[in-house]
Amino acid sequence: MLDNAIYTRIDAITQRILAGGAMTADEGRWMIALPDAYTPWLMAGADRLRKTYRGDEVEVCAISNVRSGNCSENCSFCGQSGHYQTAAPKYNYISETQLAEQAQRARAWGVSDFGIVSKGWGLRSDKERTQVSAYLDTLQTQSDVGRCASLGVLDRENAQYLKQKGLENYHHNLETAASFFDKVCTSHTYQENIDTIRFATEAGMRVCAGGILGMGESLDQRIELAETLRDLGVESVPLNFLNPIAGTPMAGQTPLSPLEILRAIATFRYMLPKAEIRIAGGRHFLGDMQSMIFMAGASGVMVGDYLTTKGRRVEDDIKMMKDLGLEIRGDTQQRRARETTPA
């Protein structure tokens, strides 16, 4: 039998956040552990928070995996790691022409931000800096899409270098809670992740940082991750759901169920009511329930392919958003630009 006191508590938390308050970590731990039966009510509250703080405009992004395979890092979930035997593709930097074509195609989809993603620890050499600089020059001259990059751990000098070269957004996931990180990666530290976010912010870039749920962490550790992101003031939070890859240490993990995914999205919306919450890898585990990510509080989505796995058809994602009456931010930007351009 359902407990009306639970509905009442969800409503009280919702009203407090709508009035400008915040949810405590204890409340977050309670919320994310609720039984499946309460998920629709929780989603209804999260949807109110999304509409209040983010509106019905959805931020859509896409990425280019510009260099793949044989990565020096040992992230336990990643098919690109050189520490494991997987079927992930292996290639060096793609050409600037290929990157421009991918960016232009993404912009035509309505994408507002396009990410340059490269394996590895960070910008360790002049050769890497020169290549990334060439990519950023290409995006600036051949596309009006927002320029994003995910290049691994940064120091202060490289963060400032990227900003000077025209990078607008820096993506660097924390991946998980600090208390679980040693089960995920040992080739760099959690503090290096935190420092990367701070250096990128100090350099004047918008930071996109989130994690992967379903790697074996506890529900409390999911809230620990949300707390850390909140404390860091992260503006854009991508949520991924582990897609177990053969050959990696996490190949045997059981994917999250659709209702657990939706409850996690909703709880992150409560913990981070004003943030862009962007759903990325692993959303195919929702099956026919993919459209519900927005009702659960998501306000952004990644379209196209991921790093080493295929995504859903972009046309299907675009139709899904339009059927829901959502405005794609990239489309809005293009329309406003046309309206303000003299005839």
C-alpha cells in the first residue's frame, strides 16, 4: 500500500526548491532510494523544477571522437583504455576537414555545442596543443556551433591556453563519488579531476561535468557525486548510464532498469535544480521510455554516436523532442540570428 506521507514529503521538498531553497543530502539519499511505485510522483515534481528553472528549451550537443584507442588511462568502464582488450576502434587524430564536416552536420541537426573528444591524460605535448589549436581554428572559421572539448586532466596553464585559443566549454566528468573512485580509475586522482574543473572555471570556460551511474556504486554515492557537483558550481551536468563493454573490468555489471534511471535523473534535478542536466551514454536502456527523461527533469541531451558505441538515429531524437513540444536551443539560436540579420 502506498504511503501518503511520502507524497507529502516530496511535495514539501518541491515547494521549498521552487521558493529558492535547496534539498539536503539526507533528503537526496531518501529520495533516490524510494520504491519504483513513487517514481511517477517524483518525476512530476522534477518536471516542475525543470520548467521553472530551465523552461522548455532543450540543449542538444554532439561530439567527435578525434583520437581513439590505446589510452594510457585505466578507467574500468572504458573500451578505449590500452589496459584492456576490447573491440574499440584505434586511430590517430582525424583531419580538420573531417571535423568541420561533422560539426556542420551537427549544426544542421540543431546542435548548439559540439565537442572535440580525445583520449588520454591531457595536453602533454606541443604536438597535442598544436593539433587541438588547429581544430579550434577550424570550428571558429567553418561553423557557428559552440566549441567544447574533453581532453582529460588539465593544469592551470593548459586551461588558460585553451581559453585563449577560443574554447568556450570544457567537459571533464568526475565519473563517480570520491569514495568510489579508486574502483573506477587509479591512473589519475580524484583531486586532479576537481582541479581540472576549477582551472577551467578560472580560465573563463563553462564547465560540463557529471558522471556514469551503474558502475557498482551505492545509491548514497550517487548523491555524494551530486553534492560534489553542486559544491563546485557546475553549470552543465551530463548523466551517463553504464553500458558494459566486453573486455573491461565492468563488463559484468547489470545495466540499470528504466525506472532506476528515471529516478536518478529526477533526484539529480532536485539536487541541482538550476543546472543543465544532460542525458548522454546509456539512455538506450530506457527502451521505449526515452522520452520520459525530460519529464524526469532532464533539460539537455547528446545526439549522434558516443565515443565507441552507436547512438540512436538523430532524426528519431529530433522528432521525439518536437513531439513533446520542446524547443531545441540550436534551432532557436539559428532562428533568432535570421530574424536579426538585415535583409
